[in-house]
Amino acid sequence: MKRFLVLLVAGGLCLSLAFCGRKVESPSQETTNPTVTSEVTTAPTNQPTETTEATEPTPEQVVEAFAKEQGLTLADWPESLIKLLEKNPEAKDFVLNYPLKKDLEPEIDLSDCLKDPGVPLLIQWDERWGYTEYAGEPMGLSGCGPTCLSMACIYFFQDATYTPKYVAEFSEEHGYAVDGNGSAWALIPQGGKALGLDVVEIPLDANRIINNLEVGNLIICVVGPGDFTSSGHFLVMTGYEDGYVKINDPNSPKRTEQKWELTRVMEQIQNLWVCRLPSE
């Protein structure tokens, strides 16, 4: 198993700007319904010393040490969460706090999201909803689809009640959640429309993507293995500038802070949908 980083740098949650304007009309296509389911160095010395390679703790060792402090055992953590810690060190606190907070029901107040004109960044492993079961797993593992749709709804409707937990419950109730496989692709076009958005599937065309982002529409896309996932993952494109797209990644504040070459992202996209407010 890969070595785990002892020192983690927590990325700040960023809000990306989107610009308002007229809507771009794009022809819809038939939507299929598949599912979607990160070196420690030492300072030099003038004296020759015998050196040995430092051994970084594995995710299991990190969790086990925390468990011992809390009077728990490694068995109190699902193996899937330990794997999340291996793949995504940003989620360390979420993973460690699982047995301590999984049964809590904290208040979810996203009213701060309405104070900024940009698209809110919401993270699927936020402790306020990330332990909630969705599609047979904690939302922190399986909730990228509802979290992306939540960002779009809050942004367009300016209504903070469309939390990731709310959208996940909606998805479960309407059959878009698939046990062990996250969300069906249909959650975005069909579920988005049911929630009140105008959602249009578009072809993988650079000009179509750029035109929609430049007038303030959002694009929710599903990507395959590559920069963002080893399997499947939903993302929100929020803006475009000089060949680069701004992306809200519900699984990584760090990746959200980056700008991504449009051509590079397009190589990983499996499907995409324009989201906007309905016409008057």
C-alpha cells in the first residue's frame, strides 16, 4: 500500500466566479443511464552520519493510532474509509472522526453560500452530511452526484435549503441512487429538471463548452479514470478563461483551486450537461 503523508496541507475552500448573460441554446441528445461511483526530508548536517530511510505510517497505522487514543479499535472504521484516506489525504479528519460523529445529525446552514456571487464549493465528505448513507455507503464516498447538483441548485435558485443531504435524499427517493455505484447519470438531466433546473445534454465540443460557460451557465460532467478519479466522478465546470476551465471538485478543495486545460479535461469526460435557470 502506498505510503501515507504525515504532513497534510489543507486546501481552502474557494468560490469560483460565474458570469451572467443570455442562455446558449444547445440541442439535447439521448441520455444513457450508467452509474458513477497524494516526502519528508531532513535538514543537511556538516557531520557525516549514518542515515536510514524514514518510514511513513500507512493509513491503517494512522487510524490505529487515533483509535488507540480514543479507546477504539481499527474495526470501528469501514475498510472503504481507510482506502479513502490512502487516496485522498485531504479527507483525513473526516475519516478519523467517523466513529465519533457518524451518528450525529448536525444542523446544516449554508446561508453563507448566498453571500458571494460565485458558485459555492461543497465537499461530499463534509462532516455535516458526509457520514449520511447514500447508495449503500457514506456520502463522503458516494455522494459526488448529489453534491454537484446541490451546488448548481444553490447557485441558480439562491436557496440554501438545497443541501447535498437534501439532494441525496431526493435522489434516493426517485431511484437515482445505485447501491455500491453512487449515482445514475440520469440524476443530472432528469433529477435536475425535477428540481427546477433547465438541463440540456450537449456533445463533447470545445466551442459549446466555452460558449455556455462564458454566459454564466454551469456544466456538470462525469469523468472517467484520470486526474480526478480512478473510476467515475461528477464535477462542476464553473468558468472558462484562455484555454483553462475552473472546476468545482466535490472531492478535493486542492484540485478545485487549480485551473485545468480544457483539452486535458475533455479527454476524461464521459458525458456532460448544461445547467441553467429555465426561460421565463
